[in-house]
Amino acid sequence: MSEVLKLRNRDEIEAESKWKVEKIYASVKEWEEDFDKLKEEAPKLKEFAGKLSSAKKLKEYLDLEEKLSRKAEKLMVYAHLRSHEDTTNAEFQALTNKIDPYLAEFSSYTAYFVPEILSLEEGVLDKAMEDIPELKIYKFLFEGILKEKPHVLSREMEEFMASVSDCLGAPESIFSMLTNADMVFGNIKDENGNEVELTEGNYSNFIRSKDRRVREDAFKLLFNTYKGFENTIATSLTSSIKSFNFKAKARNYKNALEASLKPNDIDVNVYYNAVETINNNIKSLHRYVDLKKKLLGLDEIHMYDLYVPVVDIEKEHIEFNNAIDIVKTGLKPLGEEYLNIFDEGVREGWIDIYENKGKRGGAYSWGSYDTMPYVLLNYNYDINDVSTLAHEMGHSIHSYYTRNTQPYVYGDYTLFVAEVASTTNEVLLIHHLIENEKDKKKKLYLVNQELEQIRATVFRQLMFAEFELITHESLEKGEALTAKDLNDIWHKLNVKYFGQKMKVDEEIDIEWARIPHFYSDFYVYQYATGYAAASAFAKAILEGGEEAVEKYKGFLKTGGADYPINTLKTAGVDMTTSMPLEATIARFNELLDMLEELI
């Protein structure tokens, strides 16, 4: 009987493969001590209520608020990084259970700030900035607050909204614990007949397997497991959407979409135009499905055939150190400074590399102004994991540039540009690999990889965006959405996007239930717009050399010091038009032509 390949426990992972969270706090005891200090100091913020018309008091408030917010963010990041290492570790879960509800209380201490700023007489802020020049750094912040005046509530209501924020976030917490800590999928047999435990971490490898039996087994086991929890997850998702709709209505927005986009000065038409543009070009995706069906030699193409490479090449086992070298070579056009920062990240312990039992699935970059920009991976020795490394380090180096350039108040970037730097890295990497590959079969494989990047990041994410529009609008109208309703919506979208040649298997109907991004309302469309912007940046960097790199680094350094649309436009990419997205679809068509020529 073959041996079941088990995941390692956290303590079995070597230290050099783990992120260095001890640089934030050396121990849980140290974390607890800082948490106690925060709880002791934070109530002092309430003492400034009603006094912000004084320039001196305004400056004192902003200084204290920054000091305590930075401490709170450090506490939160440490707690969550530790809990994500092993979601079954009760000690680390206890840290998140302490800090998360406290952050809602902390927010209530500053809830008066925005309403009070809005209540000040015209000219008071200008005079304060004249009297105390250090306040001028907050000019863009003040302008943004004044712009949002119709959506800011009274002091009492702001305090109330802050105090219930943890409760309103409960659906996401429940979903996360269910899918990361409680759900198990069972075992499948791999290509060699070994019985292997299926996880969210290794599913991506199995669904790309050349062995159709393996990918079908993985597909059916994964989604049938989610199917068993469909009513629970439907309730958690619809509750999350209702919470966001409630907040949008409470703040006098027309709808949830406007509530998500308007604070960053993004017109809702940017969202609608992206969905419309992809629907107008949906035949390109149908062409891809038809071509893939022919290349795979299938009588019928199923959803579980979608991710398999169109050419059979020997599966490469890429050690992590080799992955670093591959990524750095692909990112060489970004210059020596960028690569030195990349090396620093690897050397200083930004990255948590390998999967272990209980570890949160997927990958992300996260940190605070006073921590390193950490990267969580579940590295599985595959070329796709190499691309993920490039992607997440793009996020982290974006954060690095921003935090080393901007003051704390602008030391983060908005969601709209959050995926641009990460995707620029991916695009540069795949362009490098395609251009330099001499072997015809491998080149074919890589062309398919870039096609898959665009399919998954642009077409797929805008399908997700359309799902979000439908679900939010349905619940805004007071309609109920059951698991069956969500399954039906998802099925119809898959039929529309993939066309008549695709056999849309019933198992895919539950796929909405495994998408954590749906708990961050109207986030996913930004993968598509981000990819379009990233493609434009990558093209400029490859063709424009040092000048283009400097413009791009200017974008990375801007952080929250300007609105995202302006930040991109200054760097040469105009997202108020459909041109970047249409150019990305043109590249998709070009790759399809290349694929046909190579075979």
C-alpha cells in the first residue's frame, strides 16, 4: 500500500524558511505588555473632543493618534501573522480574539475627529496650517475629509458605527475559520498512485495535472466538500454583503458600489465600463476555450480542463532558491535598486515559504508602517509558485517604497492600485520567460501561461465583479439569496463567459463559496484594472528603459498622497478610459495567434 504524504507540522519547518515575526515582538509576553500599554494610553484620545479648532490641540491630537495607531497596527499584524502560521494554534488565535474587538473600541475613541473637522468654520484649517507649518502635511487628508462631508455621520453615530465594526466583520471571520481551520477535503491519488491529502494549498497543482483523472478527482472532491457547507457559507456571504449595504445606506451613498469607490475619487463608471468592456470582448475567451479543446485533443472540454497546460512538458521541480534567481532575472529591467530591495526582503526574513498543517491557504503580502512587509506563501516547487513569489514581492516592495518615502498618514496605498505593482512583476517575468525560451514546447507552455494569467486575472476577475454587482443589487432591492440562488447566478455567468463549447460541470456552481475576496466588497475588479495598468507599465519599462522605470518608481513611492486615478495618470496610465483594458485583450488575442503559429 502506498504511503499517504502528510503535511508537516509548523515546528517541523526549518527556521530559515519562516518569516521573522520576532522582529515585531520577541515573544507573546512582549506583545501582551504593548497591548496593555495601548489600552492604558488610548482613552487619552477622547480628551481632544471639542478642542480641534485650536491649531495646537489639533497638532497634539494628530501626533498622539499616529503614535497609538502605529502601535495598534503592529499588534494587529503580529497577532494575525502568528495565527495564520497555524490556524489551529489556540494561543495565537487568542491574540487575534483580543486585538480585533479592541480595534473597534479604539476606533470609537477617534470617531469624533472627522465630524469635528467638518464642523469647523471655513478658514480654520488654513489658519491652523499657517500657524503651525507642520500641519501642512495633512492638507490632502483634510481636503479628502471635506470632500466626503455628505457621507460623514454625527459624532454619536460615528462612535456607534466604530463600536459595531467587529460585529459587522463577523461573517468574514466565520468563513475564514470554517474554510481554513475546520474544513478537510480528504485524500486523492496523485499521478503516481500515492494517496495524498488534498488541501487548498496543493489543489492548484492537481487541477493543472496532465492526468485528467487526477484533476477531475481533485475538482470534484474540493467542490463537493464546499457543497456540503453551502447553506452555512451562503449565510455568511449574504450576511457580509448585507453588512456592507447597511454601512453604505447609513452613510448616504446611492448604493454599495458608490460607497466602495467614491472615497478614493473613483467614478462608478470605471467599474461598469470594465464589466462592459469584457462582455464586449467575451468572444476572445470563447476562442481560447475552443483552441484549448483542440490542443488537448478532447471531445468535450470540462471546467477541470481549464487550467491544464496545452502542451505536455516534463514537470519541473523548482527549489525556492532557484525561484529567487528566476524572478530576479525577470525583474532585471526594474534596475539594481529594485533588485537590492528584493534581496533585502529574502535576507531579512520577509517570507514564510512552505505549507504546513493548519497554515492559512493562498498567499499574501502584509505588514504595517513599522514592520517589514511580510509575505505568506505556500510554496509547492512549481513554476506557478515562482510567479506567486514575484507577485507577492511586488506588493511588498511597493509597500517598502511607499513607507520609506511617505509619512505615516500617507504610508499605504488604496485598493484600486493595490494589485498594480504585484502584477507588473508577473507580466515582466512571463515576458522574459517567453522571449528567452528556445525550446518550442516550453515556449508553447509559457505562452499558455500568459494566456492563463490574463484569463484568470482579467476575464475571471471581471466575472467575479459581475457576480458582486448582481448579489449586492439583489440584496439592496430586498430580495433573498439562498445557496441555490447563488449557485444559479454562478452557473449562468460561467456559461456566458466560457461559451457553448465548455461543459459547465455542476460542481463549479458552488465555486463562489471558496472566494475569500467576496468578503472585501468590490475588491476583485481591481485585479483586472490592476492587470491592465500593470501591462501598460511593463510595456513602457521594456520599451522606455530608465525613464520609464523612474516614472514607475514614482508611482510606487506615492502611496496615499494622491487619489489613485491621478497617481496612475501621472505615471502615464489613464484608467478613466477603456484603452488599458482593451490593450490587454489585444495582447490576449496576440498570444492566441502565437499559440496557433507554434503548433
